[in-house]
Amino acid sequence: MEQEPLHRREQDILALERRGFPGPGAKERAIREELGLAPVRYYQLLNALLDDVRALAHDPVTVNRLRRVREVRRSER
């Protein structure tokens, strides 16, 4: 059985994570302006996406990179 593809917003979140941002605040501004989300909500959705097999299938490089970052942060706590 084939899994359903990511929704547009989920794809947009991963696309935003692939980009580089020039300085502090630029990413948060892009989150608000381009996705219409509060940064806190954005990061909640992103964190859920990292555990979604559909996201891994859609963009394995970005998802695996973010999973590694998340694991490092968890181990530092």
C-alpha cells in the first residue's frame, strides 16, 4: 500500500529548512511571512515531521541532518 504524500505545508516546511539564512531573525521572519506560522508552531510541526516516514522519503538529506542535530541537542541536556 502506497503512503499518501506530504501536504503542501509540510513540503514548504522542509523546503524552508533546506535554505540558508543570513543572520538572526531572518529565519523567523521567513516562517511568519512565507508560511503564516508563529515560530513556536513551526518548530512543533517540524519536530513531528522528523518522525514521519513520508518526510524521510520526500527529503532524506534534510530530515537525516535535522534528526542528527536533534539528537545532539537531546544528548547535551
